[in-house]
Amino acid sequence: MELKVVYRVLRKISDWTLEGYYSEVHIAGSEHVPEDGPLIITPSHHNELIDIATVAATIPYRRHVSFWAKSTMFANPITRAILVSAGSIPVKRNPNRTPDADAGSASASKTPSQADLFHDSFLALSRGQVLGVFPEGTSYTEPRIAQIMSGAAWAAAEYAKWQRRGRADKATSGDRGLVIVPVGIVYTDKAKYRSRVTGLTRCLVSYGSPIDVTSYCAELFEGASEDTRGSTREVVKNIMAEVESQLTALTINAPDWDTLYASRIVKDMLWIDTPIPLHVYVDVSQSFVDMFSKPAHLQARDTFVRYYSLLHYTRLSHASLDHLYPLSNNNTHSSPLPSPVYAVTIFLKQLLNTFLHPRALCFLPPFLVHRPAYIFGTLAARFLAKREEEEGQAQFKAIFGGFGSGLSYGFVTWRLSKWLQGIASGTQGVFLSTRPGLFSALRYVGGVLAGQEGALKRTITLAGLFYGVSWILVRWHNSLVDSKPSFKRLVASFRIFRGLSSRPTGVTEAELDQYARPPPPPTNPFIKRRPVTGNGNASGHEDNRTTDTPSRAEVPTGMLIRHLFDTRVKALQTLSHVWWSLDSQQRDFLRNNGCRGL
């Protein structure tokens, strides 16, 4: 077994990233991943580097996953050593560029063949390694899987041909067949750190059914010693059709943003007290997407989208609004707007509940320790990622938040080490002398840290101390940050109070209509647009993006909050109609999975 030190270090960091950033990671379909033998996994790719960390941390049997890297990056000996230790495999050009594209270029004669392109990949697969390929070609935020590229299937088909030739020449050993396993990665809210306001920030990793490459490639070897490029292309097409089919089933796919937004807010309204269990999260989400894709529910969808949009622009959530200003299903026909006096009462009550609760006192120490992580993560997301790009926000929050945490843990370890050394020298911890056993143990550890037992013991003890400090602080912090979101509700109560206390101004219906939909994420230039299937949005476009974004009239937040309360009533009324339009079996299924129903 290869040591791959860099890979092991990065995988451990991936473990910490997933454990720290997401409150729950659920793995499904582990039985579909073989314990050994050549394997290509094709994960969905909607969260940049976090997806790589997720695959490395969750793959069954802790198998090493190798990803493609440009061959030019291997030219420098130092860079090559790092990349090889990280498990990277060199390729001569983008494997997702099809031979058809190369054939039409003037330099087609200089373009390496598919077999040459994948040579290092073949060697890795022949040794029973795992190759990770993102078939979408780029990370993006879209309401559905936008494209599937053929690099993984070309590698698989060419490997089958290479392996067959190797057997004939007796150049390779091993008879194990190659399989492809699609992997669906779904985040409940990928840009939010352990958020409970929109439901827990959780991650679902689903490994699909294995695709036996041999069965697809059998036609390449029937009747002739050499196949044509056309037949290989057909095999590649069939393989990728199966990969796309499985990835679509393992993820959430909506025809447009409006449909996805409507399904999100309906889930938020039906699951407030408990989150949707991850093992049914995709099924539940897709069922609402399918519902709001039908023409019969377009009016309901528009109502939910408007409510979702006003929550977005007022920076509130349905969960906070429901907790602070509960509205029962029996009085949705009349929703008096809360008075400023009542709003300030709610704010003061939430203020006392937040800071005078024993939980707040317990959370203060780990919060102060993790303050650099919050600051670094927030600043990195603000200055290094576009505000509209959720995947960039999540990536930089996780990376720089982890860096800030590491600095904090190092500082606490250093201070604790100095204190223990002070006990060893007799300048600290005199109050512990009443407990001889504990005092002697701490003096010994302090002496080791002071170097009295040699450099090796000192290094090992310091590393153990750092690990112990990190372990305690992480669990202390996470156990409390995942509890009731009092601070976020406090912020929400203040925003509502400030909005309701502001001076009412006249707002036209046309001005409000500009806030009827949230701004969609920016278009990824590396995505080849497909024609929309299904009903699309009400305007008939692929999604609600426009080439020229008109300037939006500024509407005071207070007016938006006033309309938010009215829109909530309409959304709840619409939800009641939608709920009772479901058959009893569907309602029972939702209730059995935490839905509070109506």
C-alpha cells in the first residue's frame, strides 16, 4: 500500500471540515462501493473543494480517491512529489473534451489519442485504485443538473480496450472488471455554517448502483479485433446516459428557480421543530418540486416564491418568524400587523432569554475561542467570493474558518503548556497542592513540556495536548451552537422591531413586484445551456435570469416587513389548500418523517 502522506493529511482535514461545518453527514448506498478493485466514482459537483473533501471523507473502506490534474503541473519535481503523494493523476488535456471537438481543430494531428491521454489513469486503475471524476465539469449553483460530460466514460471504455490488449500481450495481471459508481452529494444549505434557521446545515452523500463497464463494452470486442471510434462513442454515450440517470435520481432537480424556491419554503413551513430525516430528504424535496412543476399549481408556486423572496430581502426566516410571531392555522384569515410596542416587547423578551439563559454562559468560552474562525470565515467569504455564489461562500468559510480555529486551538494549547510548565517550576498551580496525585501528574507533564525528558517526548506530549484541546473545544462549541438558535432569533426580533417602528411610506404595487423573486445566482460561463424540459417558469424562459438586470427601486425594509406579514398569511392559506390536496398516504408519509402537518 502506498503511503500517500499528503493525501492522508488532506483527508484528515476533510474529516474535520465536514464534522465542523455541517451538523450532520448521512451516507447512503455504502454497500454499492466495492472494497477493492478498479473503480471510477462520478460525484455531483455543486460545492467546489468541499465536494472533494466530502468524497475523500465519506467513501466506504476509506479508499484513496485520485483526481485528475494537468500534466504540466507535474513538471516541477517538488510539485510532482506533492501531487503524487496527494494521489493526483496527470492528464495531457481536459478529458471532458470529446474526440469530436479535437477532430475539427487544425491541430488534430498533434492531439494525443484517448489511450495516451488516459495512460496514467490506466496504470492506477490496473492497480485497483479509485479514480474520482466530476462529470459536470465544473462546480455551479443551478436548480438542476445542468450538464453531463463524457470524460469518465471515455476513461472507462479506453481502459477496457487497454486491459484487453494487455491480457493478449500478457502485459498486465489481474482480471477484475472496472465499475463506475455515481455519487449524489446534496447539501440542505451549503453556504450556512451549522445553521438551524433554515433547518440544520446537513450533507447527504448517496452512492448509486455500480455500473459494470464490461457489460457496456462487450460489443467493442465482438467479431473483430479492433473497434471503430464510432462504436466506442456509442458505448460512451450509453454509459453516460446511465450515469446521468442515476445522478438525477440521487439529487434534487427542478426545471427552474421558482419551482425550487417554492419547494424550499414549503419544506421550511412544514418542518420547523424537527428537520427532514436525511434518508428521505431527496424524495421529499423532489416530490414538492414535481408538484410545483405542474400547471395546476403555478398560482400556488407564485405565492410561495413571493413569500420566500420577502424573507430573503428582509434577511429573516420562516422558522424565526413562526417562533416570534406564531400564527395558528385557525386565524390565517385575519393577521393584524404587530404594533411597534408589541415588537419591542418581543425583542426585549428575546434579549433576556438569550443572554440570561445558563446556556449563554456555557457558550461564552468556546464562542470567544472560536471568534477568529468566525471573523476569518466571514471576511474570506465577503472579499474572496461573490455574494451570489453559494459554493464560493461555503468553500472560503470552511477553509478560512478552519484556519482561524487552528490558530485559536494553537494559542490555547500554548497558554496551557506555559501554565503546566509553571506548575513544574513551582510558579503556578499552588492551589492544587491539596490534591497530591493530580498535582504530581501535572508537574510531570509540565516537566516533559519543559524538555526535561527530551525533545521527542516533548513533541509527542505537545501534539497530544493540542489534539486534546481541539477535541474538547470542538465538541463543546458544536454541542451548544446546535442548540436552540436564540441569538439568531434575537437578531430577527430586532430587525422586525426596527422595521415596524420605521415611518410607513407609500409603496406602489409595481415597486413591490420587483421583490417578488430573489436574485438568482450568476450564470456559470462553463455550463452549456440545455433547453428546459417541463413547464419552466411562468414566463416560459429556462429560468428567471435576464441578460439585463433592471435597477430595483429601493423600498424601505420596514415596508417589506409589513408586506411580509401579509404575504405569510397568504402563503399559509395556500399551504393549507396544497396540504389537503395530497392524498392520505402522502400526508401520512410526511407526518411519519417529522412534518407537523396542518
